[in-house]
Amino acid sequence: MKIRGFDVLLARYPRSLQPLDQPEALGGAGGLSGAQLWRYRCEAGLLVLRAWPRPGPGRAQLERIHHWLSMAVDLGFIPAPLPDRAGRTLQEHDGRFWELAPWLPGSAEPSGPPPSARLRAAFAAMAAFHQRLAGEGREGVSPGLGKRYDAVRYLLEGGLETLEQAIRRAGGRDQADRRSAALRWLGLARRVAPRLADPLRLAASRTVPLQPCLRDARPDHFLFEDDQVRGLVDFGAMDVDCVAGDLARLLGDWRAGNPAARAEALAAYEAVRPLHAGESALIAVFEAAADLLIGEHWIRWHYVEDRRFDDPQAVSQGIARSLARLGPLSFRVCS
């Protein structure tokens, strides 16, 4: 993708942030937000320019996220957006919002669980980030659990039939193994969703501590060098919710049926930021909802919305991940 008026956009920034060579187009860099990224060298080091998608997060949401990141930048692994000559960290150009931030080193551990030292480092880093933003908190019900309850209720009120019709309409135009996996997910979902609705409804009505959270704490977003977290990236989903959602997301992707790894991860988190009893109680509910809804998202995106992804295997891998997490038990009891 070519940036129209690239020079005009970057001219708003100080000379030390101007490119020394041609920016490298990274596409979406494997992310799912729809943003486009370019990386380049400047006097200040490596930077990344992000163009948010249209439609995408609005100005108020992005400015709020930038404020939260600025509060945590001294942790050393948060790439807070850089200000232009007028002190603005958010740009509007060519009908889109843009931001410029440091490019952080390191690589992710997408499969899990990672080595013990990295597992502890990731959860300690997340705890430090949560702790830094705790002053922005309040009491309330979890918006994330409310949305998950609505999603499960929709499945039970006709959504599963809508998905099945879309899968069957795809017929021979779709990969046979992906279509078969999607139909297997439907079979499991019909058993799981009715058992998940009531625990979700009850959990979504509980008053718990809320604060700014990642709301997309995927393994891909934690960058390591040796056994240290050097970067935490991709904050487009940030908003106020219960920290249990962040913990459940990372535990769910990394737990791999290993109770010892799970206990170690939570101990590393609580060594930095002890959990409130209400927060702890919601982790399993968030995880159970994800076990079901990961598959729903990928099936809907592919078969209903016809979305395209940088990785051609992303849809198949997403459905497979949900199948593995529903697993032989189909549903973990939540109370």
C-alpha cells in the first residue's frame, strides 16, 4: 500500500524522526486489527508508522489509549506514540488516523506454554502494566463478559443455524478440511453454548474492579529477548474492563493443559499485583467463553463476512484452536 502524501504526514514530526531510507511496508504484520504498518530508520532509531483502518477506532478512543500508554512508557516495554512538532500523538491524514511509535526489539512465543522464565516474565509484565493504570479504575460490571453473554445468547437464538447455512453454502469452493472442522465446531457448540449461558449471565452481572486493560493479550503481542519482555505491542483493543479478561486470554493460549504452568503464571502476576477475589473468580468464565467463541469469530469472519487475512492459514488455525480448547470435556464448569 502506497502512502499518499507520505512526506506531508511525516513533515509534522521533528527532524530526528524523519526517515533515513525508504520505509518498509509490513502490511498488517500478522495482526487482525486491519491496521497497516511501515518501519523505517531515523536518527532516533527504528520507528513504526501505523495507519488505522477505515472504519476503525475513533479519535476519542485512540487518544485515550495514547494517554494510558504515556502513563506506562517508563516500564521500558511500552511503545508510546511519539508527539509531532505541535505535541500531538495522533494524526489525521488521507481520511485515516495515524501514529508513529518506537519499533521494539524481540520476538513472540505464539505457541505455548513458553519456557518457564518467559512465562513468568510475560505475566509479571502484564501485572506491571495493569498496576501502573490502576489509578484509572472504578467499580462496575465487566463490559467484556456482557458482550460474550450476548454472543452466546445470539448463537442459541438462531446464530448457530446462520453459521451452518453459511458453511454449507460454501460447498466445494472452500477447503474440505476447513469446512469439516467448522462443522465439527458446530456440533460441539450446540452442546456447550446452552451450558455456558447461565454462568456467563451471572458473571456479567457481578460488580468487580474495572480499569484500562489490553483486551487482546495474545502471545503474539509479547516480545522477548533472552527471557526478558522487551515489548508489549498492538493496543488497538484497549478499553476499561476487568483484568481477568487479559489473564484469561493469555492463560488460554498458553496453558496447553498444564496446571503447573498456569499456577506459575498466576503466581508471577500476583507477585507484582495481587488479584482481587472478584477478579480471580471471573478468569475461568472468560476462558470458557473464549473456548467457544474463538471458533465462532473465525467461522463468521470467513463464511459470513468473507474477510481476508495476511496469513492464508489463519482461519483454519483459528478454528483448530477453538476445537482443541473445547476438547474432550467440551466445557469447564464455571461458578
